[in-house]
Amino acid sequence: MGQDQQNMTADTEQKSQDVEVSVLARKTQAGRVTHQARAMSVPKALRLTLAKVADDLLDMAMAVIGARMEKCEAEALEAVFEAPALLMLLDGPSRKRAAVAFDPIFVGGLIQQQTMGLVMPDTGGEPRPQTSTDAAICAPFLDALLGRAAALPETEEERALLTGFRFGSRAENSRLLLMALEEPEYQIVHLTVDMAGGKRQGQITLCLPLAVKATDAPEIERPGREGEASGRSKRSLNETVLGLNIDLNISLSRLSMPLSAISAMKPGDVLKLGVSAFDQSRILTTGGRGVGRGTLGQIDGVRALRVEYQKIVSATPKRRASDRAELNLPDVKGDGTGTQSREAEIEEGIDVDGASDFDVLSDLPDLPDLPDMSDLPDMSDLPGFSDADDLPELPRLEA
């Protein structure tokens, strides 16, 4: 009897403990759900920012009606970009690249709003090929969306997904897009967007590289201090600078075309460059500034450029007589009418010091004899020449 009472008491205590744990778990779960609802995640940040950016830049009503996130390895990204869309590459920090895909319905709504001021319903049919002009029109909206949403997520890891990414270029197809994505794992964000109060519903797909954790990052060897027994090689500043990579563009020619002709271009069109050889190729930086010229060709089946050496005249001023041959100046000679130097006059025997004793008037010719001039006649009888003549009184002028 006593043993049964002890067992009943133990069961009662165990049940009460289970009830307390269950209540605590429910409270913890409810608190976690409430916190997640209030926390600012990446989809929520994009949803809030997209509506504000559309209103500020386009004066257009736009809302995210669906958002979904998933992690995807680089080998499986081909399935993400299967549908026809406007494919764009994003330049990010530390030379990382991301990708964005706008479906044709969403691109058409953006273009209609910016050109006509209104959005027309989608009529279906085969979507037209997306062009670089479409990417240029959508780029300001994309940059504003990512730039404003980057500071909103709550955690540092989620903020790093959006921070620093801007429009880079348009990708011709998904194959070229996937070749530019070099990170091992990406965060995919799918957004379903309602445009102009239900007139259109488009899709936005963001492919963002996941940040590498500090524990997973490879250890960077640093040069040891003087006197330390370290096998790490020390690199000078010159070796470090020469080891840096830089992207340069090779320009064969420059063409000027109206926007209407560019918009009408289609695959297979041929552009006349106006050049017959590649010996005048220009080397440009990514910003478009020319840094040199060269000859474009190939070595062992690989494209190569032989850079021409060009002297910088402004950096090597010419001051010596020996530099005259490099200045390409005409040969100027005197015509014999100028004055001679003192050394030349001495060589010719001219006494320069005694030039002041030279008689200038000795070689002048004699003047002829002039005839005698007769006396002037008496003019005393003329009026006004005698003291007796009365001169008229002139009137006084008053100031």
C-alpha cells in the first residue's frame, strides 16, 4: 500500500514537470514566432524597399505579393535561370559577382511606365528578346532597390548579402551568366511583384553569394618581424603591385549610331568597323580612358595584344642641343641680312674698338654754290606797318 502511494506521488510529480516543460516550450515557441514576425529579414527588407523605390523613382504602385528564399550550390544554378528573362550581372565588394533576372512581363511594365506613364495589361504571346537598352532602363531601379534594402536586415550576415552590389552588365544568355558566377554557394531570393494595382505580375530572381565565415576563411600568411625564424617569404611593394590584376578593354573602332538604330538591331546584324587591320587597337580602362595602343593578334591560338611603346614627351623635357634630332624641328638658316657677332667682326678684321674714331662726314659730297639773294623792297607804305596806323579795337570776350 505504501509502495503504491509512492509510485502515484512520483507519477504526479513527473506529470506536473512535463506540463511545466510543455507550457515553457509553447511560450518559447510563441516568443520566437513573435520575434521572427518583428525581425527585419531579407525578403521583408526587399518588400518594403521595392514599394518605396517604385513610388519615388517611377511614381508607380508596386508590391511584393510573394517571397521565397533558398540556398543553391553553384552547380545547380542552371535550373534557376531556365526561363527567358533579362539577365544582369552585379558587381560587388571584393570582386564578387551576383546575378539578377527580371522576367519579360516585369521588364515590359517598367519600360511602359517610364516611356508612356502607364502600365498596360499583358496580352501574352512570345516574349521579345531582351536587349542592352532594356538593361540600361532597369539598372537605376535595381541599384536603388539593393542600395536602400542593404541597411535594413537585422543580422550582419543578412546585411552582407545585399551590401555593395550594383548593376554591372547584361548577360547575353544563361551560359555566360553562370560562367561569371564563381562562388561555391548562393542565396536565391524569388519575388513575385504586383504592378499598377494588378495589371501585371512579374518575377524578380536575386542570386546573391553567401558570405564566407571567418572560421572557414583561409589563413593569410603575414611576413614575420625582423629576427623571427619564419619560413614565410617577404614580398616587396614593387612585387605586390606588379602581381595585381587589372581589367582592360581592347577597342577596335568607335561607332556613332542613333538610339533608334540601336533599338532596331537584332541577332545577325553586321557592323562596319571601318578598319582593315588590327594594328591600331586602343587599350582602354574600365572607365573608358585610353592608356595606349597595340596590335591585336594571336599566339598559340590565344588572343594576344602587342603593346606599342610610347614616349611621354611631357615627362622628358628637351633642353640640350643633342635632343634636337628627336624634336623633329625644321632646319632654320639665316638669310645674311642680320647683324654679325663681335667674334665674327674680329675674324673679318673690323676694328670694333676704334669705331668711335671713324670720320662720318669725310665721305660726303660737296654742296653746289648757291646764288646771292637780293635785298627785300621797302614795304613801309603798306598799311599796318607804321606806328601811325590805328588798329581797330577788338571787343572783350567775357567768360
